[in-house]
Amino acid sequence: MTEEAARRAGLGYAWYLFRRNRLTLAGSAVVVLLVLVALAAPWLAPYPGDATADVHPERALLPPSREHLFGTDELGRDLFTRVLFGSRISLTVGVIAIGLALLIGVPIGLAAGFFGGTVDEVLMRVCDVFMSFPPLLLSVAICAMLGPSLTNVMISIGVAWWPWYSRLIRSQALSVRERGFVEAARAAGVKPWVVIWRHILPNTMAPVVVQASMDFGSVILTAASLGFLGMGAQPPTPEWGLLVSIGRTFFLDQWWYVTFPGLAIFMAVLAFNLVGDGIREISDPRTREA
Amino acid sequence: MRAYIVRRLLLGVVVLFGVTLVTFFIARVIPSDPAARWVGGHPTAEQIARARVELGLDKPLHIQYLRYMGDLLRGNWGTSIRTHHPVLADIRAFLPASLELILSGILIAAVLGVPLGILSATRKDALPDHGARLVSIGAVSIPTFWLAMLLQLLFFGYLGLLPLGGRVDTVVRLTYPLQRITGSYLVDSLLTGNWPVFTNALTHMVLPALTMAAYPLGLITRMTRSSLLEVMGEEYIVVPRAYGIPRSVVYYRYALKNALGPTITVLGLTFAYSLAETFLVESVFNWPGLGQYASQSILSADYPAIMGVTLVVACTYVIVNLVVDLILAWLDPRIRLEG
């Protein structure tokens, strides 16, 4: 078997394991749906103007009906529309926050793994320190100091998340460093940073990409939690956490106000976590074969 | 063992030191005008100038940090803008209520999660396993602030069975005054035999504790499952099974004991997570703990209080981790011999 064929068979087997698990499959379906909804929100939403600052006092706080599937809020805006548009915010925040965490974490992990010794020791202690804060707490502290805004939510989550990627990529770099092609490149006098960029980085990315996709759910949840605490998007942005937070004033009489935005958060996070868990099961032979 | 403990303690001190560096940076270096933040509200130029001297912002950074550390060690954590009390005194007053809530949540999670994890591992890929997986993933995915409101809606709004929030009804508190011993209403009322307060506090505890249990429940179930599955392939499990020793004996006597290590680690981890979760849960249940203190501080831009809570939670996390590591080393000779 050629190397290419073997790899394809491996991927095929992974796909088979992935497909076999119905929960994982259901999760992926919801993820795909979520992305489609986010892309098509302006066309899917029945009242696109309600996504922002439209006000219709005559239809405030209406219960769910055929015209308003999720009911309306205190300003008469259609909650279904607002929840649909909220998906765009959550997905964007997730992508940018994780991108930022990778941007900080990957170079640090590479440096620690490649240079080793004191550099490694110091960088890993810095990781330990950042990992001593529960991510939500560190994000809250940073957001509090920067002031409430969606941008600051992304920055604060990125800053709270990077050490996990550093740890992971360091352990990868440690093993790749010993491989023949790295040794050959260094013996040929290639500069360290070129070795890192050309030879180490491409060979360490796979597990990091997997980990990042598994973290998507937790990042969305953290962002929504920050929104709920009032540290993220500000009204009239239809951010899911913020919607639940505002709905709190009304929830005992207007149950739909917090129920649907919260359900959206739950479904999105659950879907990403189901997919992540499926990937974990596949990539860990110990739980697969036992 | 002693060498391991010493090394672990030293590492803990280094990390604690690093934690203060991070909080120092967040509090004093990130904001464009930390002095104005520290005073709060709409400060006058004079107030800002005074705060700048007080915080030592006119000095170089390393001197500022040394003063910051000195203040922390002397117990001077600043004054809350909102309550006008010293931050450390506020934290001391609010922490017991949070600890009571967190420990109850973790207790519920452990009691439900370990058996669920065992069920999941022993019936792998069967219906119970799928159910348990859905529960464990669902539990870590559900927004706790939302779960809290759903429980309130159901048990208070529709069924009228449980109170909406608070630790104890005002009437009960005034009629049967509670002597403060530990700060936990449940423990204190038990110790003093104050039954009316105990039962009332218990009904107030149910919903917040259930909410707090969700996240740990998910982690504990998953960890018990995966570490059990890992142990299942070991010879000391396969051999007794081959000899015909009953499943239940093998699983509970041999497998579980060896699989519990990671679960204990997760318990330590969930403790820190729960501390941060209280920010979300306590404000919904109007639970007068550290989390409600923090979330109110956030709303009123009370920076000294926010940074104080951050520091306490991070330090607690480091210390809990240290304790967990020491317990594990004590339970499992392999760890301490390796190190």
C-alpha cells in the first residue's frame, strides 16, 4: 500500500468511527445548521430590522405565535429574529477568540519545545500561572479593566485560553525536534526560526487544530456568560447572553424571553461539544478499543 | 515523599507569585488610567492625583509591583468603591456562603456522577452509555445562568414548591436568630440545633446547589468513565474476570480503586470552576456570596473588589491543586517515587 492509500484508509476508518456514533453525527448536523443559519440570517429572519434598534411598542412582550415563533421582547422586537442574528455574533466571537489564543499560544509553545532548557522552564511556568485562573474568571477580570464590549470579550478569552495550546504544541515540538529532517536542516546550517517555521510548525499543527475545534463549545459558553454578566455586547446587539440577561427582568411572567435565547446557547454549545467528544473518542485508542 | 512535597510546595509558591504578577498587570498596567478606575464614579482631578500617589503610579513599574505585593501581604487590598469596606473584609464576609454552595454542588455531582460513570463504562456502547454521555456532555454545555432560571420558573413559578432565592426567609431569620460559627447556615444551625433555620435554609439550598452541580457532574461522569475504561484492559482486571469472580466485585473492588485518581484530580479542578460559576449562579438566586459580590462589583465598575476576588479565586485554585496533588501522591506511591 502506498503511503497515500494508507492515509486515506486511516481517514476512512476515522470517518467510519465518527459516523457510527449517532450523538456525534447529530452534533455535526446542528453545527452545520448553525453555520448556515448564521450565514443566511438576513434572509431567514422574518423581521430583519428587529435585529437592532427597531421599536414596536404595540406588540411588546407577546407570547410565541405563528407571527412571532419565539415571542417578542419589551420593545416589541421579534425574538426569533434576534436569536437568529445572535448566531452570527457567537460564531464570530468563537472564531476570533480561538484565533487569538492560537496566535499567542502557538509561538510560545514552539519556542518552549524547540529551544528547551531555561526558555522552556520559564515559558511553562508562565503557562502554569495563567492556567491557575479559571478561564471565565480571567476573562471577567480583563474585561472589567478594559471595559465592556464584544472586542474586549474576544481579547479576554484569547488571553485566558492560550496556555492550553502552548502546552500541547510544546509536547508536539519536543518529539518533532528529534526527527531526522530537523536534525538534517540544522546540520545544514538553517537558521533556528526557519527550522521552526518550515519543519516544526507544519508537523505540530494537527493536534492543535483538533483541540481548537473541541474548545469551540466552551469558548461560546464563556462568551455568552460574559454577555450575561453585562461585560460583552451592549444593547441593542442581539447577543445571546445579553438577551438572557435582559430577559431576566421578565422571565417569571414572560417565560419565552429567557427560554429561547438560552436554548440557542445550549444547543450551540452542546453540538460543538458532541462533535469534540466524538473526535476525542476516535483519536484515543484506549477508550475506543476497551 | 518529603522531597516530593517540598518540590511541590516550592512550585506552588512560584505560581502564586506569578498570579500576583498577572493581577498586578491587569489592575495597574492594562487600563489607560488606573487611578481614575481605582477611585470610581466621576473623580475630580484632585482625587485622581491623590490616588496616583497612593497607588505609586508615578514610580517605575518594579517599584509599583513591590508596593502592590507589600500591600497584599499586609492585608491592604484596597477599599471597595461600592460598599466602602476594605475588600479583604468583604471577601471574608461573603466567602462562607459561596463555599457552602460550591461544596453542596460538588457533593451532589460526585454522588450522581461516579455511579453514572461506572454505568457508562461497564455498559460501553449500549444504551446506558449513550444516555450517560448525553447527560455528561449536556451538563457541561448548559449555560448555568439559564439552567438556574429554568429551575426557578419550574419549581417556584409553576409548582410553587421552592423559594425563588436567598439563603433563608427573613421572617425565619428574625424569629430564630442564628449564631455564626462557620458561616455556613446549614452547619451552624445543625451545631446549635436550630431546626427552623436548618429546614428553611435547606429548601433555599436545593435549586442553587443543583445548578452548581451541573458542570462538575459532567466532568466527574466523563472522567470516571474514561479512567475506568482505561483500567479495564489491565491484567489485574482481566485475570480475576477470567477466574470467574463476579463482575460487581471486580469492578467495585479492583477497577474503581485504580480509576479514582483522575476523578479526584477533576474534583479539585471543578472546585476552581465552581468558584467562577458562582459569579453567574449567585446573582440569579440572590445568594449573598462571593459570586454575587463579584457580579455586583462588575456592574458598578468596582475595580478593587473585582481584582480582590480574582486574586482570592486564583490563589484558592493553586492551593486546592496542591492539596489534590499531595493526596494523590499519598494514595498512589508511583507518583511520589517518580518525582
